[in-house]
Amino acid sequence: MKNKRICANGHTYFKTSDCPVCPICEQELKPTTGFLAELSAPARRALENKGITTLQQLAACSKKEILAWHGMGPASIPKLSNALHKAGLAFKK
């Protein structure tokens, strides 16, 4: 059953889960360029919550470490690997 909610910014939305994230606010915050724009919202938030906003910061992490973070799934790893490769970087071993 979907529950009607209103976020702090006044957006009305419906959710079936307990997730407090407003999908309208989330869409407004989504980057339009860069490697973060290629990720799902949960994966992007997982990186941002760890302070990772650049590929250099990402390269300091291992795949295993990143996959342990809430919101980060295996489908994001190829996208992140590709972005790192294009920049001449790689995940920490």
C-alpha cells in the first residue's frame, strides 16, 4: 500500500517502503554530467555519504569496500570501473 508523504520542501509523493527520500528532491539533485550521473540514486547517495565526489577519491577505495556500503550494488561496479578506466585510474587493490 502506498503512503502519501510530503517532504520538507513541500513535494507530495507516495511510497510503499519506509525510505524517507523524496523522489522529486532526488531527481532535482541528480547530476547531469560526470560519473555520478551514470549511477542509480541509492548508489550515488552511498558514494556521496562517504564523501566521494571525484574519480580520484573513488580510486582510493577497493571494489570490496564499495560493495559493502548501503545502497551500492554490483550493477554499479562496471559503470564505476569504466569511468575510472577512462580517467586512467583503477580501484585500489
